[in-house]
Amino acid sequence: MFPEYRELITKLKTSDRHFSHLFDKHNNLDQKIQRMENHAEPGTPEEIETLKKEKLLLKDQIYGVLKKASA
């Protein structure tokens, strides 16, 4: 996710608690969605869709932080 900001992401994960929380929550959701899609964890298509929307909102928030921090 956002390879052009790799260095900034590494820096913010250690220096910005809010960013770190957003990033970790996004990654956890991504893993949960993958487990549900692979039927390793129960989940309906509707639940998966809801989680994907939540993940996308987190990604937008992460991008906003990155844009602001790189300005």
C-alpha cells in the first residue's frame, strides 16, 4: 500500500500513534477479509462487503495523513 510513501510510513508508524493505529487496523481488517474469503473464518458476503468498505475508509484516512505529512 502506497509504495511511494514507504519511508514516511515507516517513520509515522513509530512517531504518530494515530497513524500507527489506523495502519494496524487496516492491516488487521485486510487479514480478516482474506480469512473470510478463504473460508478459514466464518463470514457472509454482506459482512465481507461491510469490512471492505471500512478498510477503504481507513485507507483514505491513511492517505490523508501521508499527504499532509509529506507537504
